[in-house]
Amino acid sequence: MMKLPSKDRLPRPTRRLATDHFGSGTGYARILLLLATTLAAAAAPKAAEFRAGTSAIKITPSKPIWMSGYGDRNHPSEGVLTDLWAKALAIEDKRGTRIVIVSTDLLGLTRSITDQVSARAQKQWNIDRANLLFNSSHTHTGPVIKSKMAMFELEPGDQAVVDEYTRDLVEKLYTAIGSAMADLEPATLRYSIGTAKFSVNRRQFTPNGVILGVQPDGPVDHGVPVLEVRKADGSLKTILFGYACHNTTLNHYKISGDYAGFAQIEVQKKYPGVNAMFLLLCGGDQNPNPRRSDALAMQHGASLASGVAAAVDGNAKQDLKGRLRAAFQFTDLAFRVHTREDFEKETKHASHFNRLRAKVMLAGYDNGHPVRTLAYPVQAIRLGDGPVVVALGGEVVIDYAIRARKEFQKEKLVVAGYSNDAACYIPSKRVLGEGGYEADFSMVYYGQPGPFADDVEERIFGTMRRVMRRIGAK
Ligand SMILES: [Zn+2]
């Protein structure tokens, strides 16, 4: 492939020429500069439709820290099985529009964190909030992060470790975005879809209601959307892949990225030099199956990496071109009606989680602002003529991905949950009606007042249609 003259070298002789022969500041100088720039653009290989940059920053806790995801843990972490990462992919189109996707091996990023980082990114690099997507793998073997409602009432020393980790994380996310932007270079994008079959619907129906188990007949999505980013010379730079499944193979005290962590490691082994990034899709009601050993987490990771490799090495791929577009909007999701008495009663509940939730809710009543709604983030990012990534906040169940693909059949949709906020589970109308963990009692752990009102799915789809219209979706 032809080697381009460096950006510095090309305009410089032109400038000298302009000064020597035509005098400085003349119209000729400007025309020549313009000509040089145009020639440089024309000389660029046709393949480089975009520019892309990528980064990876280690976010493994440096000391023992309380771990997130399971309420029955009773002490901090004991060692590290795999490192945790914050990774970023920046993409720029020919008009100079940039989007940045940030992946994290964490249970979830709170709104407070994504607000802080996006405000700084806006100020520093002029990235609009809509053009910045934060996603978390929802690993259940990662650190506790500071949030309004703690799963544990930590001792001051342990809380200080969590606070310090959270402050550090904000800096690292900001640095990851900056590093990806500083790395921008001519790039091509390719889209394909693989398959991995280890996720299973976990909403098991029993005579006593829905439990967290295995429901082989329940809806699943075994698709593995893959975005390949290649440098101008054709070599692989970044592979971003998604899957709709909880990172809950493991429940122990070693820090790890669970199956998604192992999948990233495997993909990077298979394609040396690549930055592998994981995007969690609508896995709210999906679990890996079977579970509960390091060997199984590795096995699921290898299975996901094989799905990615089959897509990368296969022929059914689309080379992307065109514009990047993004839209983002918060919508208010209403909770079912509650009263002060509900939570006064709950202060005497047998479970300490309920007592804690009651305390948070009563504080809302006390200050005159009982929690009635949740500000919910809905985002859509169009990658040229390729996929549209719809990014929804919270633990979104699979029904949303299935319905969104039906509603927007003309688009290649990738529907991600666990994006931009981690406020609670997001049940569909069906799941809300059936009840169970995702519909109802998970709200206690998240410090939310109770189930959503029945129109939660309609409100989210109403907002999804609005953001999709703004990126020109049909
Ligand atoms: Zn979860």
C-alpha cells in the first residue's frame, strides 16, 4: 500500500513557497495551502473511510476492596483472577463528527460517574453527550463503586477504599477517552455477526412464582455483533463485540471480568496487538449456563471468543461508510404509587436491605421529594450505513432487543443495556406482569421505591422512536 507523506511535511514547503514568491498573507498562499490539503486528501487510500483511535487502561483495584453484585458477601476481595479494564474506541467520520464508546469490566457505572466524565469530555474535547457511550460488563467479581444506595453498610476504612477507587475510576475513564482520541488514525470499519450459545433465560416458572433459575423455553439472543476496526494497512486495531448475558459465572472473592474478561483475553491472544472490547447487550434476564467455577468462566469466554473469530474470519461482512450520527435523551419512568406509610412499615422489615431502602425513601419524603420517577437515558448511535447501536440504561431484559429489532426492521440494530447509568432492572411489560426478581424485589437492592408503573416499556419505546428519528432511522 502507498505510503502517505506525513501531515507535517506536505504543507510546509507550500508555506515557504508562498512566503518566498508571493509574499505572506496573500490570497495565493491560502489557495496553495488549500490545494495542498485537497491533494493530500485525494492521495489518502480510498479504504480509510473513517479515523479511529483506541485505548485500554487497567482499573484492577490495587488493594482488597468490597465486591459488587451479591448481597451475601461479608469481606473484601482476596486477590485477582483477571485484570479489569476501561477501554475506549473513538471513531471520526469524514465530516469530523466523533463518537466514543467506553467499555468497563465493572458491575455498572452510576449516573454520577458518567455525568462527571461526560461533562469534562465535553469541555476538554467538545464531545457532545450524545456522542459518548458508557457500557459495563456487569461482572459480579468487581469492586463496589460509590453510589447513593450501598448494598453494604461498610466500615469507614472499607468505605474510604471504595471512595478512593471511585475517584480514581473517574480520572481513568477520562484518560481512556483522551488516549483514544489522541490515537485517531485512518481506519476502516467492518460489521458482522457471530454466535455463542451459553446464555440461557433465567426466569424459571415454578408453582411459587418466577425464580432465578434456568428456563430453556424463555427468550434468548445468541447473536454476537462484531465491529472490526482496521488500520489503513489492513491490520486489525480494535474488535468491539457484544453479547446479551449476565457476567455471573463466578461468585467468589477474586477480582475478575468473568466470561467477558476471559473472552477479551482470548480475542487478544488470537489477534495479537488488538484491543478487544466487550459491550453488554440486553442481558437483564439472561445467565451463563452452567455456572460457578473459574473453568466454566474460561469456557464461556472461549466460546464467545470463537463466536467473534467466526465473524471476523468469515465472509459475511459489511464494510461501513457514511456518517456518524448520535442522539441522546432522558425520559422519566414512573414508579408505582407509594406512600410514606409503606416505608414506615418497611423500617421494621426482617431484611436489612429493606430497612436500608426504607431509610433512603423516607429521607425523600422528609425533604419533600419522594422518589416518583427515574430519569432514564436512551441513546442511539449510527455507524454510517452499518449498525445503529441503541444504548439503554440499567439492566434491560431481552424483550427490549427483540421488540426494537421488530420496530426498526430496516436498521441493523444492536441493542445494549447497562449503558450510561445503572439505576436498576428494566423489566418489559411482560416481565412486570409475571413478577419475580427483575420486576420487583431487585428494586430493594437498588434503593428504588418499588416496581415501575405498567407503562415503563411504552415510555422507553416512545423515547427510542424520538432518538431514532434524530439519527434518521426509518
Ligand atoms: Zn444483574
